[in-house]
Amino acid sequence: MTQPSLPELLHAAVTAVGGTERPGQVAMAEAVAEAIDDGAHLLVQAGTGTGKSLGYLVPALAHGERVVVATATLALQRQLVERDLPRTVEALHPLLRRRPEFAMLKGRSNYLCLHRLHEGVPQDEEEGLFDQFEAAAPTSKLGQDLLRLRDWSDETETGDRDDLTPGVSDRAWSQVSVSSRECLGATKCAYGAECFAEAARERAKLAEVIVTNHALLAIDAIEGAPVLPQHEVLIVDEAHELVSRVTGVATGELTPGQVNRAVRRAAKLVNEKAADQLQTAAEGFERLMELALPGRLEEIPEDLGYALMALRDACRTVISAIGSTRDKSVQDEDAVRKQALASVESVHDVAERITHGSEWDVVWYERHDRFGASLRVAPMSVSGLLREKLFTDRSVVLTSATLKLGGDFNGVGASLGLGPEGAEGEDLPQWKGVDVGSPFDYPKQGILYVAKHLARPARDGDRKDMLDELTELIQAAGGRTLGLFSSMRAAQLAAEELRSRIPEYPILLQGEETLGELIKNFAADPRTCLFGTLSLWQGVDVPGPSCQLVVMDKIPFPRPDDPLMSARQKAVEEAGGNGFMAVAATHAALLMAQGAGRLVRASGDRGVVAVLDPRLATARYGSYLKASMPDFWYTTDRNQVRKSLSAIDAAAKQTD
């Protein structure tokens, strides 16, 4: 019996999920199959509606090698594991004559810890553990969440937090989960044989397809101790998010609260001299954090440097002391010791990293109204790390609806550690970029309108002309508006102003309810508008008449005082490049491409993307930003846009 062809396999899979084959999906599947066969690297831009998950799953399953699929969002992970993979495997089974196994794998803290659940949580102020179920009042929200978790532990097969519906608060979950550093280890834990996290790892070892997230992929790459099974193919979906997620994992933070927690946890496990040394160092660090001014620290101030070295050295002493001291009077000593060690090691590692002073790190001080002061350190760039760790010994496919910025893949490629497409070099991984297009007819389905007549936005300035324009656009559209703002303050001001100007159109504001509730309510009532910031630029999928106007208040450049972005921009300029285009414009282009992608989510969608920032029409970089967005019909004619919105609204009302 001959091996079935890729078109046969794809047709079977698409039929199984109730979809329709599209030319872009076929082109993507062929490109992925070729890359896997050649052991090559591929960047694929696949527009909304292409069906890209089957475009990579089918050729990966057909090839028969172990594949890791990493996504940025929980929604896509669930779609893959609960819908796409089961149906695809079932459809391909008769053709492939095998049934590939698949599994989901996440970081340890995503799984219920049976030791924590049954033995209690190490307390900072006491020697032993405390019973969280007794400590929390049964009538409190925390108490109710904990009781639900205890009941759920008897019925769950996975222990995966995301399988618990409705969910529980972070505070409640922290009482029944552990980080990898806090874990006793399966061989030392009384519950090791039943451990949910270990079971997930075992399932992953046996699976042909492992679905994970960008964060775990980053940990696997950065920390050197592999958490993912050996694999021959890596597929990164939602790849436009990868650099941000890897940067997040590689960022260290030090706060007075975190340091004091480490002091309390270690105090009764070490000798008095070691405990006093750490306490003194913590007090010195806290005093300086109260005095510091926000911003990047290109050089560590002398007094802060001394405080960090004292903290590092005290942590080192405590780590040695914890390892050599035993106290059988402490209930469940191993768990208490492990948590204390994890806290102290975390403080030590960040203090050591900052005092070491790598030229490749950026250090800055932040003060948050709610969370207080913090010292943060992040890599100037993760491109070298990704080039070294991601693109060796396996074929890598990266895909997203937005990888082609300004008309090519080179900007995203550079952020991933890749040279220009086709460039030759010993240390440059070879790769190819493919744009398989979109099934949507963007010029006929959408309009890109730039309000060229408005004043150029000033930072934190009053934009009455922008609010006037926004009011008129919403009225013309009959509501149906997703407002994407460059800051939470701008979203709040606009919501407050428009609620008084046009009360007939309900304005939902991010932060006033959960994101899920906001999107549900937005989709339910076409007259409703939804205003918000970053997560809305990328996380809203509302096909149909409820979203026919997407408004961006201004081009979303990073803040000029953003320490990491400004440091990256400066580094590019010092190397002779264009820092603004490489960092600020690329950041804005990616967000605008994602934001504009909220408009057309289905073949019947119609509407307008309105950018209320004249620079998109007048500045030299405007053409680069426009080239990164869907190919909508472009205009600066405000009267034409109002007429179009009114016509779209009238047509939608006939179907509402």
C-alpha cells in the first residue's frame, strides 16, 4: 500500500473538522512538509481564516517524527488538544495506518500539588506548615476556592489548573501548587507516584505531538536542564509573541517584599549568624529602594551596588547553612526547607546577575502605585539566545498572521536571531519566508481610514479633536466599535468622555470586568463599544456585525521612557543601524497589524479600521506601518468613511 499524498491527508483532516480547504492552507502544508523533509527553517505568514493549525499539523503527523507545538495563548492550546488534534488523528489513522499520540505539557506550577494539598503550605512566620483549609474562613472567597480545589482533586485526571471551571484566584491556586524550585522531587515526595506534573511529563515522553507554551519553550532553552522531550520538529504558532515571551522568562526581578519573604522563610532553618547577616542585608536593600528614582540604571549607583553585593553574599551564606543544618522539630522539614531554599536562591541569582553587570543586560528601577518598588534586569536582546538554542538540531517552523512587517520577513527574522533571508554565513541558520495570503478579500471587505486632518498627538496631551472624531465615527457605525488605545489612561479618559456624550451607546472598559465577560457582552449587543489597551489589540475574536469599526487612537510606539525598548534602540544606533525603525517602528507595526486584524474575522465581515493619528499618512515611516497591515482600501476622506459606516450599519441592522 502506497503512502497517501499530502493533499489526500489534508483533505481528510479538513473534512473531519468540518472546514473548507483553502489555497493558502494547501500552500502552507506543502511548505511545512518541504521544510521538515529538508531539516530546514520556515517562517509562514498565514492570514486569519487560513486554517493554519491543520496547515502544520497534517505534514508534521505525516512525517512521523516527534514534534513540539508551542503557542502563546491558552485558547489555541485548548483548540489544538481538544478539537484539532483528536479529529485530525482520527481522520488520518486509516490513511497513515497508525494513531499518533499527543499530549499537553506546561510548567509545574500549572498542576495541582498533592503534597501541598494534603500536608499544608509552609508558613513564613512559623516553623511548620499550616492547614490552608482551616486557616481560610469557609465563607470567604479564598475558603470557597480552596474547598472547591479539594473536591476537584478527587475527580480531576490531569490536575491542570486550566481544566478547572470556573477558575480560582491566583492566591488560592498558590496554596495548592509549587514552582519547579519548590518541588521536593518525585522520588522524595510521599505523593510522587500520583503527581499530576510527573504524569504530564510521562505522557509527553510517549507522545508524538507535544503541545506546550512559549514560556516553557523558553525555560527549556534558557535553563539548560531540558523540560521538553527530545524532538526533531519545532512548530511555533502565534510566533509574533515569541520574543516578548522569551524576554519575560529571561527577566529577573528583585523587590523588598520578595527579599523579606526569603528572610522569614530561612530564619529558623539556619544558624543565628547567617540569619542576622541576611536580615541586615535585606534592611539595607529596602532602605535604598525607598530612595531610588525610576528609570534605567546604565551604571549601578555605588551604594546600591554595595547593598546588592551584601545581599548576594548573605544569600550564599544562607544557602550553604540550609544545606548543612537539620531540625527535626520542623513539621515536614523537607518541604519547608525546599521553599526557603527556592526563595533565597531566587534573590541570590538576581542580585548576582545585576552586580555581575553584563553589557548584554538592561537594569532599571520601577515604582508601582500598587506593588511598590522593584529592580528589574532583562536581556538587551534574546536574538542570540534564540539563534543558538532554537535553530540547532531540529527543523523549526514559525507561523502567525503577522510576521511580514513593512513588506518582508527580515524584521521579525532579525529579532529571532536570523540573518536576512538568503544570507550566507557559518553561524546564520538558513531559512525561508512564505506568505500564503488570506482567504478574505481585504480591499472589498475593509477600509483603512487615517484621520489626516487631526492634530499630531502630543504625549499626555488633551486630544479634544480626536474625541470629537471618535464620537462621530461611533455614531455613524451605530456603536459596533472596538477602541484600541495606546495607554490605559487614554482608554479611561475616552470612555468617561463618550459615556456622557453618547449615552445611547454603552461603552465597556477593560478592567471593569474580566476580559472574557467584556468580549462576551461586546459580541452580544451590536450597539456596544469596547475600549481597552494591549490585550485587546491581540485577543479579540468577534466575527459578525458587533465589530464593524476598529479605532486606534494613535500609533502604538513604545513609551520614550521604556527602559528596555530605549536601551535596545540605543544599541542598534551605536552599531550603526536605524534604532527607531528597528525597535520602535517594528513594535508599532506588529501591534497595528494585530489590531487591524480584529476587523475581518469571517468572509462576511465588513467595516473600517480608523487610525486617529495623522502621522500614518504624513510621516516617512507611515508607508512601512501601512505595509504591515491587511491590504484594506485606503482613504483619508472623512465624509466617505462616515457614509460607508452608515451603509454598513444599515445593512447590519437588517440582520441583527
